[in-house]
Amino acid sequence: MNRITAIKPADKLKRRQKVYLDGRFAFSLAARVAKDACLEVGQELDSERVAALVSEDQRCCSLQHARRYFGYRPQSETELREKMGRKGTPQAEIESACARLKAEGLLDDGSFAQFWKGNRQSFAPRGRQLVCQELRSKGVSEDIIEQVAGEINDNEGAYRAVLDKARRLQFDDYQGTLARLRNYLRRRGFDDEVIQDTLTRILKETGGTNELPSDCHGEEVSHKEVKISD
């Protein structure tokens, strides 16, 4: 058995506590872990108790690190696990952190998918197929993806994606301009039928012809060229 001879702050903010056993520094703990353990000077600890405290501290630190990812944006469970794994976090601590964050409602693939869809619709409209592709890359299940996909209106998304760009373009080179707009929408995952309807609508609103020429298809662009950001 070892006796606690001192407990001192490890930093100015007192976020961690140094624990001294028999006059020597033994280990440090997160302030919350030390408080929950009710440690005090004079208390005796055996090796099993010390190991349990250190293990709990590691789980606490892993959970804190996991929370930081959510300060940037919501995370899917798969990408959170991958990020923690790349940091060398032990599997047991990853499981513990994910279970805790799920219980708190912070880690939820359904909410994440809704966030992703809403973000795309508001700031960078993408076609339904491309949004689904992005969600799959984040490890979201097919049932959640199917639900989210049903809420995406490709016609409105394509219209908002291209409206400002169309207003800035000059229609002196009529076919070239339409080809650029068409490829712009293709790169964002919209299919040809949606693109045709969108460009017809744009031309009507900008004073152009109501009919799109049959030779304005432009260069074919694969969805695979679109890079999915983290």
C-alpha cells in the first residue's frame, strides 16, 4: 500500500491534479476524475486502485478529445472512430467515448445526416445522388441515407446552385455559356433532366430564349471528379 502525501495542481487552470505517493510524484489525473475519486492526503492506495484511476483518467481524456471534433461540426460515428483511431486511441476508449456521446445525444448518425443535407442545401447545393455518395463515405447507414434523400428537391437545389453564376455570365457566347452552366451542375451531381429544366427556367428569368439548343451539352463530367471534403 502507498499513502497519498500530496495532491497539487498540475497547471494554472487546475485542469489536472498531481498525486504524490510516499513523498514522490506518482501520476496525474483530470480534476474531475480526482474529485470523483474523493482522493485526499493520508489515503492509502494499492496498485489495483492506482491502475483503475489511471485507466479512468485515460477514458476521460479520450472523451474530451472526442468532444473537440464536434466543435468543428457534427460527426458521424464512423468518421469519429476513424479520427480517434488515427490518434492512437485504444479501442476500448473509443467504445467508451462513443457510448457516452450517444447517451448524451451528441453522436447520432440521423442528426448528422440532416446536418449534412441542410448544410449542402444552404451553402453548396448538390444533387441527391452526390449527397448520398458523401453520406456513404461518412459511414452513414442506407436506411438513414434513404430517408434524407427523400427530402432533397433536386430541381430547387440546381436552381439555387446556378442562379447567381448564371447572372454573372455573359450570353454573347450562347452555346459556350450554357455548356459551362451544364457542366457546373453535372459536377455537383445533378442529372441531365434536372439540368435541362433548370437551364430552361434560368433562361426564361434572364430574358434568354425559352428553348435550349440541342448541341449545348458540353463536355461530359463524371461525378467521380467531385472531391468530398471532410
